[in-house]
Amino acid sequence: MRAALISLMETLPGGTGLRGALPLAHGQLAMLHVDLAVQAGAGEILCLVGAVDDRVRQIEAYALRCGVTFHLARSVADISVRLASEDELLIIADGLYVAPTDMARMARETGTFVASFALGDGARVLVERFERIDINHVWAGLACIRARDVVDARDLPEDWSIQSALLRLAIQKGYRREVLPFALAEAGRIAIVREGHEVDTLALQELAGSAGALGGNLVQTAPMRGLAQRLWAARWSRPVLRLSSLALPVLAIGVAIGGWSMAALGLLVTGRGASHAANRLFGRFAGMLTRPSEQAARDSAFAAAFIIIIVLSVAASDRLAGLFAALLLPGIAIVLKRLRGPLPRLWRRLAGSPSLVAIAALIAIPFGLVMPVLMLWNLALVGLSLWQTRTPALATGTPDSHI
């Protein structure tokens, strides 16, 4: 069995706040460690603590929701009594930040190892962020050791860092080195957090990176950075966004039945925007991942509302045609997204985006052009599908004959 060792011991410079308890979206930094431990196959988490408070209990509750047992530890003896000799202990450094999109890379290592960075030219400025292993390597914040080797650390002085002592023990015993590209540290994909403001910087960087080139530039503007930080700080923001993404499509159906199709589509677009905002702002960080069942409920509510609104928006004689167009549209979009071909992924996403279809229908309603817009959109999807599946050009000329 594999267990994980996380730490809530180190405090921020000049303060009493724990680095592992720094806020990340609506969660805490140490919740990332829980996610990393779960992905790495740990069935139990041992948490080094100096004192127990509400922050520690919140992290414990999150670990239990993730399906792993959680135990507090204050010494090497507390750790060793929880482990069998054949167990593995995954050590996750206090204050470690791993970008959620890079977490699988860190978690897939099996057996015993020490993850490290090999220093190169220009990398020296980042050395103080990571614990040095030798003259050419620094620790990347993750290591896995044999549980029976933990016993060798029992006689260490009490003022020694337990995680650091176990790391030194792993190095002395010649554990396998897993050398990661230092570019991950230079880009902030893997970092050791020292100051409180650094977590917000890393979170904004992750938010910008997930939004593509254009969206990333938009996120980096001062107004958008400030808006994201305010939403992360407000405890009501995520519940409101989650509720809106489900409630607004349902409300839109009632509004459409009442004959207000344009207002209904406006509510539908707003609800879809709330769903996107919830996923972007909170769905990429610790403790905030959207459950598949919740996302399925959002998509189902949007699809049902969109079909009903479209059918009610066209003339009575065309409602069957409206139903056909509204049902055909997502089918072709799904096929397009699954096809491999020369079109950029961004184009395929935009062409099959239900949000953009709803916006186009909203604009078309005052002109009585809902059906033509849907038909043209379907034709465009068919054309893109044909482009994706076209036969590639063969090399010109005939091959030389060989005798």
C-alpha cells in the first residue's frame, strides 16, 4: 500500500499563517497535496502538524471526501507506527504547488524515487526555492521511500524537519532519481510557495494558460485579474455560479412558454456563461473540481431549454423543422469534434459551441431568422466535417523503379 506524507508545519515569513493553508480559489494549497496523493494511488494521508485548528480540519474533511483516510502526526514515531514494512511513503513537500494540468505527470511515478531538477545555465536564481540535493540537483518536492526505511530516522533531533530528514535518508540509500525538465519550475508549473501573494499569482497563471492565447491575454489585464481575485475571495461566488448554471436554463423554459423567446435565450446564454465561469475559476483547483454528475445536469438542462426555446420561437407550421434543426446541430458538432483532420482544435470548438449557437439565435429572433441561422450553422458544420475527412494530397511524381 502507498501512503502520503504532507506537512502543515512551515509558516509564512514574519507571520503565523501556515503555507499549506494559503487560500487557493475557495480551497487551500494543501488540498492540492491531497489531490496529488489520491492521483498517485495513496490510500492514506499522514499530515505533520504542530497544532490543530479549523484550517487543518478543513483539509482533513476534504481528504475524507476524496476517499482517503487522514491521520495527524507529530513525529517520525507517529508515522512509522501507521505503516507496514512493505508499504511506500510518498513525501509531498510543505508549500509545494503543482499546476493541476501537470499533476498527472508527477503522480504517475511508481516504486521508490526522488524527483529532482537538474540545474542549468540561468537556473541558479530559482535554487533557493527548492531544497538542494547536491551541487547539480535540487528536490522537486516529491519523493517516495520504503516505509521500513523510516525507522532509521527515529533518532533525529526534534528540531529537524522530518520531511527534509526523510529526503536525506532517501538520497543516502541511493533511491532512483527522476529528473524533471527544469522548464516546469521556470514556468511556475511546479513551485515552492514562500509568500502569501504567490498563490494568487500561480492561480492567475493557471487561469490564463487554460484560456488560450486570446483569453490568456484578456485574463492578464488588470480588470480581469482583479475580478478573478474578488470572486475567489467571495465565499458566495461559486455557489451562486453553480446554482445559476442550473436554475437559469430551467427558468428560461418557463419564460419561453410565456412567449418571451428573446428573454429566454438571454437567460440561457447567461446560465451557460455562469457554468463556464464556475469551471474556469474553480474547476481547475484543489477541492473545486466539478463532479461529472453536476456537469451532466448542466448540459442536460441547457440542451432541453435550447430545444424547447427554438421550437417555441419559430412559427407553428415550422416547429417540426425547428425541432429537427435543433436536434441535428449538436449531433454534427459532436461528430466534428471527434474527427481528426487539418482544422485547428479551436475552430472545431467554436463551430460546435452551444453557447455561440444560443447567442446567434438570440440575435436572429428580432429579425425572424432563427430557422435560417440554424440551417446555415448546420451546413457549416457539414462543410467542416467534409474538410476534416477529405483525402490528403498524394506526393507528386512517380516513384523510381528499381531493378
